[in-house]
Amino acid sequence: GPLYGYFPEPTKSYLIGDEKYTSIAGGIFEEFGVRVVQSRQMLGGIIGNNTGKKEFLNQLNQRWQYKLETLTEIAEQQPQAAYTALVKSLQNEWAFVQKVVKDCEEEFQEIENAIAFKAIFGNEISGNERKLFSLPARMGGLGVEDPREMSSSAYRNSKKSCEKLIEAIRGTDEFVKEDHMELIDKTR
């Protein structure tokens, strides 16, 4: 709080709640300028109800599909550049979202469909080839992971790797950096 130089500004605050409570809470907090909502984007993810989550993911999907279309055009002339942009940048954008948004596998079907292997290889690929391309380069693959398959494990591993931090914040355990780092290593 104020002792540490932080002064809350209610007009910049949001109360995220269930639909049955938002009208009651809105009446209580209206005079302070606190906005009462059912979902809100926060730190690259979303907090709140499924409707807000779907809207958030749809916006991201549209942006990612546009980027994939652009990479498809680039791949016709510069396949290596398009591949690098996909693996080193775009794939990491949706990997982050998958770490902070629970149960979003089905929203990534459109992204999987938009990954344009045809533009890179000149023809459609089989299911076995797709699995091969998901493997890391050190195992003979391309490292182009299926975003649907990444989703459930990404969230679960992210949550697991934060357990020691959560316990320390809640005051149920003392934070020991080594224990935290060991847990992160186990979840990779």
C-alpha cells in the first residue's frame, strides 16, 4: 500500500465476478469508480467466464491466422524465413497463451488448419508427416508443434511449476529458490 509508494486508483480497478453477483457488486462499487465485469484480460491471459475466454481467444485466433496467411505468402519466396518466424516467434505467442488460459484446445483447431505446410512443401502432408514435423529438429522433425496438443500440457505444467510460488504467497510454505527451480526443471 501507501507505505511502499502504491496508491490504489479505484477507477483503474476491476472486480471480476460471476454473472449473478455483478449487478449487486456494481451497485456497491459504482460510487468508487470500480468497474464490475464478468471477465477481463490480464497479464496476457484472461480471468473470468467462458464467454469472455472465447471472445479473447477468437480475437487472438484472428490475429494469428492473419500472421499465418502472411507467412504463407512469404513461404512461396522465402520458405526458411517463414519457417523461422513460425517456430521462433508465432508458435511462442500461442504457447504463452496456452500456459495461462485453461481448456483452450479446441480454439486452436483453426490455427492448426492455417499452418500452411502446403506453401512450404508444395503439396498437402499426411497425418504421419504432421507428427514427424512436430518432433524437435534434434529428432529429425521441424519443431512445428500441433497447437491443440500443446495446450493441455502447457497449462498443467505452468500451474505445476508455480506451486512453490503460490504456496509462498499464500503463506503456507517458505519460498526456497532451489526448490522452485527444481520444480520448474521437473515440469519441462
